[in-house]
Amino acid sequence: MKRLIRYLKEYRKECIVGPVFKLLEAIFELSIPIVMMNVIRHVSDYLNAVEEGTDASKPIGYMIAMGVVLLVLGAIGLACALTAQFFAAKAATGMAASLRRDMFQQINYLSYNELDKVGTSTLISRMINDVNQVQTALNLTLRLVLRSPFVVFGAMIMAFTIQGDMGVVFILVIALLSFIVFGIMLKTLPIMKTTQKQFDRVLLSTRENLAGVRVVRAFNREEDEKTAFYNESNRLMGFQRATATWTILMNPLTYAVVNLGIMFLLWWGANKVNSAQATIDAASLIALVQYMTMILAELVKLANLIITLTRSVACGQRIVEVLELSSSIKDDNTYPASPAANAPKIEFKDVSMRYVDAEEDALSNISFKVRKGELIGIIGGTGSGKTTLVNMIPRFYDASAGMILIDGRDIEGYPLKQLRNKVGMVPQTPTLFKGTIRDNILWGSPAATDREINEALRVAQASNIVDEKQEKLDFMVEQGGRNLSGGQRQRLTIARALVRRPDILIMDDSASALDFLTESNLRKAIREERKNMTVLIVTQRVASIMDADRIIVMDDGTIIGMGTHSELLESCEAYKEICASQLPAEEV
């Protein structure tokens, strides 16, 4: 939690001013029973004088004066409360905004390894729900951390000043309430930590169902998914019920203890008032009851604060876990930008790669070279390691062993920004963002002109998508590109990669939704228009890479064949089987 406290440094003034004004409010509030006690005594003295037949002035003027005092105390207390609330809210919302900013920045800095390990749903939960819990706890803490204990102990001290022996009742009540409050807090803290983890699982279930709603309905799995969600939700309800079982005891036990204290005060005080040697008057007894009522109100607030703090401690620990995650990808900025002379564009040297917590390598002893301007096809069965291989070039994952070089330089020595500016990545799943077509293409090169955008669209065979729209480049793409077809999304993501004119273009099965003619025109345009660009095409379709300069055949994380289409038909049995399954016999 020390990590989170650092975020309050820029709100030092608010963290001091807020509690101080709450303390002032408490001081004014504690003085009210004393004023009331004096008013009651004054009226009582007047009534006694009248009853005894002695002269006494009417207390109207005194009561009006004390009424004005009470109004002033109330007004000042209200002003102090509003001021404290303003500064507490400013500090809490400011800290929450800074936390979300840093968490978002940290998440964007993490490598795929850390993102895969933590999980998207958990990160969303921590950034939204957990930060909200911490914000609420900070707001309450700044308002009550000084006020509630001060009122409780201040009321106890005032009770001693009014009637010393009755102050003992206040000590006993406060001690018993403290035992109840802190006992419940210690009991609920571990349950609340488990509750937050289960909340992540419910969020994951919700997210998967919303993202895959079409698949769920296509396979008539609505009832199964409902059952699975209900099970996760019921587990969450069970943990929340266990927490509530303890926390709901807080208020009734607190009220019971304080009300018993008030009953004892009234019984004991009444006996003293009515005794022959009265050691306390009715005005003092009423003031004591008011102070006991104050303790009740403040301890209820304090109990709720402790429950909120208990929950926020669990949330804060989860936030710190994200902030303290270190990326396995280190940006060392070692090498200059100039390439080595006569070096291959891309070179893998005995590269192996293993995912976090995996038992086996995803890639083993991968070695090959790619010259500048070559078009390389990468093919293989599902799970053969094709995507893993190309994801290592822009350092989405780092090698467990071996070395990857671009322009003769180890990629781990390149600044990440410089390395990734060399690469145009077209992922398997075409991802577009809400905004215009122009906005989406400008992700590739923010400084690109409309002319450059249209050129990239032409090469990507996407010009007709824009021409068909009345708004042209200003056509609004909905979230995820759901108002476009799969093929249209793929061509726009290809144009987004092309507009940056990268040295290396990686197309990871990114033409699967295109017909053969469009895909053929795409490859032809890339070859003609981007002669110096090195292209790697990951695909399942032999027809997509038959004309490649070289084809890499992969199986179970290793390279089992490399060469041209005709060479592989002679030397690689696995490639020949792939061709036989996709092409007519005469072509094979």
C-alpha cells in the first residue's frame, strides 16, 4: 500500500485541509451539548425561583442569545463540512485518475507474456472496480480519520468533565465497540480478497459471452452458458454473503452496545438526580446522553469506514500487483539506427521460444535468413508455431534462446519504437477502432496525407470500399468494424500497415477472407509497388504462397522444409501432402 500512498504527494494540501476542517466541525459539534446544558440549567433555575416565590428575571433574552450561538455553531460546522468534503473529493478523484493513467500506461508497456498471464478481464476489473473502491475509501478516510476518533474520545473527555464516575461508562462502551469493530474487520479481510478474485471470473464469463454471442447462438449453447454464468455468479454471491454475514452484525451490535450504555446512564443518572444528595442535575444527564448518542453516530460511521478500508486494502494490493509487474521485454536503446553492410534483412539464429508457465518450447532451434525485398511464405498445420515466429520479429515475445537479427543487428538492441517502426503488422484478427476510415488508416502513419492513404488503399485492394461510401474517407467505422464485412476489415488493416511504408510487412493469415482473385491482385500489387519491402506471409492456403521467393514449412515448432514451391514438392513430404489436400492432382 506504500506504493499507493505516493500518489497523494501532489494532494498534500487537500489531505491536510480536509481532515483539519472535519476536526473543526467536530469541535463545534462537541460544544453544542454544553450550550444546551447551560440553557436547561438557566431555565431550571428560573422555574425553581418561581416555584419558591423569589424574584427571577425571565430567561427569554438568554435563550435567544444561546439560540443565535447554536445557529452560528451550526453554520460554521456546515461550512467546515462542505470545505472538507470538497478537498477530500478532490484528493480522492485526483488519485484515482492518476492510478488509472499509470495502470493504463503500465498495461501498454507490458509484453504479451504478462498480458497472457494476468488476463484481460482481470486487468479491466482492477482498473475500474478496484480503483473505485480505493477512491471511495480515501474519500471516507479523509473525512472521518480525524473526526470520528476525535468525537468519540472528545465525548468521553467531556463526560469526565461533567461527571467523573459516569465517564467510566463511556470507556467501557468504547472498549467493547472497538473489540467488535476490529474483530469483524480481521474476519472479513481474507474473504474480501477472495471475493475480488471471483469478481474477475464473473467479468471474464460476461466478456467471453458478449464477445462470442454469435458463436454461442450458432451452437445453441445459450442454456449451457447461462448455467456456467449462474455458477460463477452464485460463487460470487456466496463470498459476498459470507462477508455480509459478518458486516451486517456491525451496525446492530454497535447500536445495541451504545443504547445499553444510554439506558444505564439514564437509570444511574435518574437515581442520582432523585437521591437526597444529588450529585448530578438533569441538564448534565441530558448532555451525557447527547454525548453517548454522538458516540453511537460516529462509531457507526467508523464501522462503515473500516469495512470500506478492509475492502480497499484487498483492492489496493491487486492494483499494486499490476503497477509492479515488470515487462520481460527490455528497451535498452543499445544500437544506432544504421544497418550493418551486406547483412540479411532478417536472420534467425538457433531461436527457441517458450511461453510463460509452458512445459515445452513453442519454437525449437529455428534458423533461416531473409534477404531484402524477398517474399517469404510460411505454412504449416494449426499450432505449428507460425504466428509465434512472426510475433518475435517486432518483439511481442522474446526468444528463450538464440538470436534474431534485423539488418545485422540483434533486435534486443534496437529501441522498441525504432524496431516496430520498421515493421508493418497485419494480425490474424482484423481489428478496427471506432472512427472514420481515415482515422483508422492514420494509425499506420499519423502524418500520412490523403494521397498516401488512397495509395495504400489501392495497393491493399481496398479503394472500392471507400469509393462505394458516400462519405469516402470520412465514413464512420463502428466499434470493431462491425458495419464492414470480414474481407473489408482485412483489406483496411492491410492498408493501415502499408501506409507507413515499412521495411518489413508481416501478414499473419490476414487474407483468409479474400477471394483468390483479390488476394492474387494484392500480392501482385505489393510486389510491383513495394519492391524493396520484405514480406512474410503466414497462411494455410498453398495458392497464397506458390509464387513466393521461398516457402518455410513448419511443424510442431520446427522448420521441416524450406525452398521454392517446386523444390518443396520434391524434398518435403509434409508440404506435398498439404498441396495434395488443396490443389488438383495435375497441379501437384
